[in-house]
Amino acid sequence: MRYECRTCDSDRALASSVIALVGHSAASQPAIDTQISVILELNQPLKRRQRGKLSEVGVIVAEYMGDNRYRAVLSTQLSDEELVKRFQFVLAVEPISSTEKLAPEIRSGAYPKHAVQADGRLRLHIELFDLGRNDGLAMLQRYTDDVRFHEQTGAWEIIIEADKVESLAREPVVKQIDLAPDPKLL
């Protein structure tokens, strides 16, 4: 769903809203399960001060996509519509579905031979938002123990059961899931 900004709060209202949100105790902050991946559409390139204001309310801007669009992770209790109303520079918030993170072959279940292991598990190439290598490894190991990092590509290769791929795609820090390249072509 996409929300357009029709009216925007004043700076004073914005400041008091941010203070109210930041003032909540850690216990009242949303759990990691409430994080979602989104695309933020802005009215201009993101400035450092704007990034800081978003961060204060639980919006982590992860990547510039061009045309004033940014991938972000929301871990806030604000709705998409409230973000658009509260921040003048945010024009729209578009949730990224977990299936949009999957390569077409994975979505369709049409796996080439090189991607399917003898035991039926899949060999996949995972791109994460900048999470740090230790945190990335820990998150991926919740799904499989067969994980390795590729220095050349900056991405992860995992071997995983097909029925766990959709759950992995729902992780907010997962940027893209592709089939691992055919080792014969490397």
C-alpha cells in the first residue's frame, strides 16, 4: 500500500512526537519480529539530519536505490501513513514483500540441477543489508549450519531446505536471495 503526503505536521509537533517516541522504555520498543523492509520515496536526497530523525523513531535507512528512493528497515510502531504525515520529506512508504526478495526461479520452484544438493537442499546466494559479518552469520545460522561468506562478492552462500526459504526472506535484513552460481562456470 502506498500513502501520499497531503498534510504535514509542524516542526514543533514533529519534535514533540520524536521526543515522546524516544522517551519510551526499551521494554515498550517493538520486538525484532515487528521489523519490515520497505522502500522510502523522498522528495529530495536524504540529508544526514533527516536520516538521524528517522533513526530516532526506528527507521534504519539501508541503501540508496536512485530517484530519491531508499531501502529501509522499519522497527517502529508508527504506521506507514504516520511516517508520511510526520516527516515532510517522506512522500511514500512501500512495503517490500518477502517474495520480491526471491529470484524468479526460486519463486517458481524451477531450480536448476546445480542449485539442488544430493540431499534435496538448495544452494543459495544471500545478500544482506550491512549487518556486520558476525551478526549476519548468527542470523543465517538460525536457518542452517551450512553458511559461508564470499569475500569477492560480499554475499553469503548457504545450503538450506526449500521450506525455510520463505521464512528467511521475511528477515528484514535480507536484501536478495538468488540461486548460487553454477560451480562449473566459476
